[in-house]
Amino acid sequence: MSIPYNLLGTDRLETELKVADEFWDFIGGKGAYSDLLVVFEKIGIELRPE
């Protein structure tokens, strides 16, 4: 989750609050969140104790 500090105090949360897929796609581009989930799943399977 990302919430920027707004010194002026304007309440524009619809454009400033980004959570989950909206946050990661904003940072990494479209599809970044899905790619991240795939990576975590692969690592989890690889590291899972047998």
C-alpha cells in the first residue's frame, strides 16, 4: 500500500492511494502485479519443505 504525504492536506485519495495490483502496476507497468505473484508462487514451491 502506498499513501503519499500531502503537506497541503487536499483530500484526493482516489488519485493518491494505491493498493495491491494498482500499486505494483503503477510502479512496474501493466502486468507487474501478475508477474510478481507468479515469481512468489514459483519461489514458494521451490522453497517449500518436502
